[in-house]
Amino acid sequence: MKRVCIYCGSNPGSHYAYVEMAHQLGLVIARRNIELVYGGANVGTMGVLANTVLDAGGKVIGVITSDLIECGVAHDGLTELHIVNTMHERKAAMLELSDGFIALPGGLGTLEEFFEVFTWSQLGLHEKPCGLLNVNGYYDKLMEFLDHAVNQAFIREEHKAMILISNDPDTLLEEFKSFKVPSITKWIR
């Protein structure tokens, strides 16, 4: 894996564990010589993650919209900063640049971006791993909901199982190495 896209919060969250995990993940990414692709901001866990990778000698590629630059949240010290016009272009660029996707705890944008790229995998539009870094049990209830959706026959178990989840960044990245998209992804539901 050359590059990994991390979706994370523009806020630090309510528990220090979220900021600490962004820092820890940044160290792991830099140590493994993986380039970080992320949303290009200097705030919240996004800023912590980018700064950690940079401080550890790693490369960071940000993808940000011109609107967000005008809001003053763009990180000005990245290895590369791609400026796009729309959020759709941003997500497409992040997909193209990345070999895998991880969501740290975050808000609606984090969830939306993660589930869109995961859905693309389910539909067979790419074969890149998608994982959740489950800090402080943040994604426990989400996984319970997905179990419920499986039980209600809206999601196939095989598709839900494509979401890799761990509370340890090294473990999650190791799981990425052996990820294979099941042939069932060619089915829509």
C-alpha cells in the first residue's frame, strides 16, 4: 500500500482518545512509509493527523474544495494540496489517489465519505480495502446497526463483512494487506 486515505473530524471530539489515536495513526503511517491522503484541513483530528505524519518525515496529500480554502481551514504545510471545486470532485480525487480507506471517529462528513467509498467497493467500482478505526468503541453502535440491517435483509452479510474494523492502526493496516473483494460484490443488494 503506497497511499491510504483517512476520513476524520474537523473537530477534536469530546474525548482525548480521539486526538491521541489520530496522532498514533499518523506515526504508524509515517513508520510504514505510506503516504497520507486526507481532506486538506488544519483543524480537528484532521490537523493532528497531518501534522503528525509531516513531523515524522512522511508525505501528506490534501484534497480540499476552494470553498473550504476561503473558510481558512486549509493546511498550508502539506507535501501536496489539490484544490477542487466541489465535494464530488474531492471524493473522486481521494479515491483515485488512494489504495485504501480508513475512517477515524468523525461526524456526518466522515460517515458520508466512508460509506460512499465503501458502497463503490460493494458495487465493484474498486477493489480497495475500507476500514474503521474503532477508538473508544466509537463505531460499536454503528456495527450493531449494520447487523440490524443485515437481519432486516437490506444488507448482505458478505457486504458488511467487507468493512474491516479494529481499535489498533497496525492491525487494521495488516488486514488491508490480505483484503480481497468477494465475488458477490457484483450483486447490487
